[in-house]
Amino acid sequence: MRRRHGYYWTRFAVLNVALAGVAALAWWVGESWWQLAVAALLAVVLGQFMFLGHDAAHRQIFDSGRWNDAASLVIANLYAGMSYGWWQHKHSRHHAKPNQVGADPDIKTGALVFHLESGGKPRTRLGERLRARQGSLFFPLLLLEGLNLHVSGLKTIFGKEPVKHRSTEIPLVLVRLVGYLALVFWFLPLGMAFAFIGVQVALFGLYMGAVFAPNHKGMPIVPADSKIDFLRRQVLMSRNITGGRHIDLYMGGLNFQVEHHLFPSMPSPHLRLVQPMVKAFCEEKLVPYTEATLLESYRIVIRHLDKVGLQARDPFSCPLTSEFRSR
């Protein structure tokens, strides 16, 4: 549980150097469609910043809660253009009751349906067909997640609900979003600027979704009225992603999701160290401990979403009769 100040300051410095390198590369490339590759690099660097902000929000970096809050505000709002308050509220509810119906916002029905208790049958044949194939559409839909993250944050900090750091969040987000747009449209031709922003935002959302989804999607769903102890609540609903240090880097340490849910304030580089003890304890208590490779986890997520989408359709609907159903 010991803090790793040197590790996190080094990581923050390296990411700032990487961000400066992306800016220098953009300047060097100039008015060229190779800027779309630069936009992709920027999406990855901002994603890595968000992993750092995630650790700060979990009190993993500093001993002081105030310092962790400050770090999260700067990283989420100023670097990524998101609302720290919105994300923290949502993520805290997820950690409290992962995969529990009505409690975990990450399985709330929206564009996708994650469980059969969600209700809300599609109103059109097109909606029914899309839902039946929602697993196959999952990754394409993640290209819209970056836009959703920005919009949800703005709606929160400019909304009527109380926000703890509203007076700080609003100027930081506005400086980031307005400044970023102004810089891109000043530096690049209009069409290229739109394309640059579109690629960066789309790939940022894809990256975030591709990292967070494998950890819980396709794991057991907890009914709203279920009572379950802390160990089983956190272990049975979480999946670790196996692999070497490259997976650690790609997922920002979130590949050790079981350990992270059991010890959310533990610095992410220590999760690998505690894993053998957690696995042994789970084996002793006969609690299943789930691991999968990254590609296996993606296949599990897609199969689960397709299965739920098919089962969530109107059970009295058949393709033949729907062709002649009155409209």
C-alpha cells in the first residue's frame, strides 16, 4: 500500500514529454493528411494521461486527498477535457457494486443492453436487428464514446446537480476544449482540422472503451436485490487480463482488475506483486478467480452482448410476421 511518488512523478513527466513530442510532430508534418496519424498518437497519449488521472482519483498517488483531487482535476479536465466530478461519481458507484442491476452505471441500458433485466424493447425492426448484433457493433460504437465522455462531463458541470469543484472544473474544461479547437482550426485547413479532431476523439473513446470493457463485461450480473459479501462482489464480477509488461502499459495497470477492486487505493505498479496472494486466498476460499488474454476477453464481450441482444428481443416477434406487421 506504500505510495510510489517517484514512479508517478516520472510517469507524469514522461507523458508530458510525449505530449510535447506529438505537438512537435504535428508542427513538422504541417498541412498534410499525415496529421491523422498524429491525431491517433495524441489519442493514445491522452488515454495514458487518463490512466494516471484514474490512479489519482483512487488516492493511489499522494498521501493527501487534496493533492490527489488536484491531480485528477488537472489531468481529467485540463489535459483530457472531461469532467473529473462526473467521472468520479460514476466510477465510485461502479466500484461499490460492480455489475449489479440498478446500482452500477456501467451496465445501464443505453445504446447497448448489458442484461436481460433492463427492459426497453426496441420499437422498430431496425432497432431489433441492431440489438441482435450489438456485440459485433460494440467496437464501432466505441468510436462515439470519446464524444460521449466530453458531452456528459459538460452536461454535469453546467447542470443543476451539485458538483463539488464546479468553480474549478468549468474554467479548466473550457480552456482545454476551446483552446484545443482554436489551435487545431488555426493551424490546419478547415477540412483537415475537422478530420484531425474527429480521428482524435473517436480513437480516444475507442481506446478507453477497449481497456475498460474487458474487465467486467461478460462476467456475472448481480440482481438488484441480491446480498453478497465484499470479497465475492469484487472478485466474481471482475476479470484479469493476462500478458506481459506490454499489457500493463496498454491497460495502465487495469489488467489486474481483481486486485484493483479489492485494493482500489493500492498503487497500480503494486497490483502485480499482490496477485499471487489474492489468487491463493481465493483458491482457499473456493472463490473463482477469472483470467483471460486480451483477445479472449474481447471475444467474450462480443458473444455476451450478442447473446443478451438476441434474448432481449420481443419473444413473440418472428421475422415472417414482422414483415407484414401494420405500421
